[in-house]
Amino acid sequence: MNETLFAIYFPIWFALVIGTWLFFRGRDSAFKKRWYRRVSAFNVTVIVGMIVLMAIPMSLPFAILGAAMLPLMWIPIYRTRVCLACGKVCQPENLITPQKFCSKCGAGLD
């Protein structure tokens, strides 16, 4: 395992979490709706990329498994809805079915 990549994985993950939180904090719902998928896709790509880079020297099957899990992480990104009434990010009920109504204010989600 590449110890350098392992040592910087968690600081990168922490920077993504804090950066995403600051990026969406206090923004209007239209901004969140427009940027949520792009920011989430970037975060998933960076994290999976770091896992694959750490695993390649150790074993190629683990890297292939990490790359194969990318679609399973990608599906919830496209099933997540942003409520235009209150700005809440509504996660899907299960892997396939997105929420139809906001859990915070009850408004319909498109």
C-alpha cells in the first residue's frame, strides 16, 4: 500500500466534507438544485479515485472492485432531490425510488 496516499486520504476526505458544507451553507434552493449533483459527483470521483490509487500496488482485484462500486455510489446522486420550497436535500427512499415529497415541509419534489 502506498503510505503517502493513505496519509493524505483522510485530510482530502475531510477537506471535501468541510468544503461541501461551506459551499451549500446558506444558499438558496435553486443554487443547491443546480450544483448538488456536480459537487457530489466530484466528491465521489475523488474518494473512489483515492481508494483505487491506494489499492493498485496491493492487489488489482481490489482496485477493480472499487471501480465497480462507482455506479452504486452514482445512483443515489441522481435520485437525490432538492426541495425548492425549503432547500432541504432529500435522499432517496431506497436505491431506485426517489422521494416524492419533502420530509421537512411536505412540498412536492420534481
